[in-house]
Amino acid sequence: MDLHPVVPGIYALPGMKTGRSYLIEDARGLALVDTSTQGCAARILEAIDALRRPARELHTIVATHYHLDHTGNVAALRERTGARLYVHAADAPYVDGRTPWMAMRGPLGGLAARFGPRPYSISVDGELHDGDVVPIAGGLTVVHLPGHTPGNIGLYSRERGLVFTGDALMNVFGLRTPLDMSTHDPAQARDSVRKLATLDFEIALPGHGAPIIGRASEKIRGWTERW
Ligand SMILES: [Zn+2]
Ligand SMILES: [Zn+2]
């Protein structure tokens, strides 16, 4: 597997299913932001192998929110690596099964419930809050961006000029917010994008679609101003 970093030490893993997975390599070892949909654990381990790192160096997985296209491979990876899972406190109950997942709205939601992947629950090792600093990639600050889910987060480094957005926004055929049918509170989700756009960053790494490289916060701000 040929891996090319988006910025030094951060890789957008190729060959994932729905939902991105970003691999981070730093002096402390390896970490993941999101893990895509179930069935990609082997691909992720292959990527770690391509960096010539042992899998046990994966110490941290941050899921930007509970959805199965972000937490899908946590269980399989934790078994192989001993990594610890961190999610925002407001999404932890959906991850560990205390609160049932939101049913998708509309006719497609009914189909997804009947034929889509089954909900699962996995234990959470640590809960995150707005302003916490996760000690990966030189230190990433948790930015609470609720709406898509109650505990959707971004991970921000002002110093490095980058942010992981989770599903606050997507970059699939242009910038967009996630579908209302899978979003807990669409109005709050739009407010969170406006909040994200007040930060200052060159690079945005979305939960879906291509990284936004160069003047990313300006591009997002311009987009929200056209709403
Ligand atoms: Zn997603
Ligand atoms: Zn989502």
C-alpha cells in the first residue's frame, strides 16, 4: 500500500468504505481519527504495516461521533492493538448502548432499518469535552460541533492550521452538510458549521470526501455566507 501524507504524519487512508479514517503518526506512536464502516480493519492494519510500524503502537482511536461509518472498526482494531477509544461525552451513551441510535428519518430510513447494518455497542475508554486537548499530532483541541449527533466533534490545531471536522461538514461534490435524515438536529448542525468557520485553519479533514487544502476556513466561511 502506497501511503502519502496529507500533511506530515497524517494519512487519509485509501480503500475505506463509507466514512474516512485518518492515521496519525507522531513521536508517541500511532492514532486514528475515525475508522470507517465495518470490514476495513484489515486495510487499516495494512496501512500501519506500510509505515513499518507494529500494530501495538496504535494507542488511541478518536471517533468524531457514534455513527457506524466512524466507529465500525473500533472493536476489531482494539482487539488487535489494545488502542483506547475516546468519544465526546454526549455521544458516549450511543456508543456503549445506553441510548438507542437515532432511527433515520423518511422512507429511506425505513429501508435502512430493515436492510442496513445492525446497531452494535462498544465500550468507551474515555469521554471528551469541548476544550480538551488530545495528545496526538502535536495536540488536538476538541471542538464540540453538535447537531449531526449530540456529541459530534472537530479536532483542531491552531498551530498546525488544521482541523478534523467529523460530520460537521462533508466535501463530496463540493461542501455540504450531512443529510437531514441522519442528523439529530439539522438547525444546530448548521450553527456548528458557522462555529467551525470562526476558527482559523488552512486544511480541513472531513469525515467524508477529500481533504480541503489551502484557505480552508475561508472557503467554509464563504460557503456558510451563501446559505
Ligand atoms: Zn459519516
Ligand atoms: Zn455521521
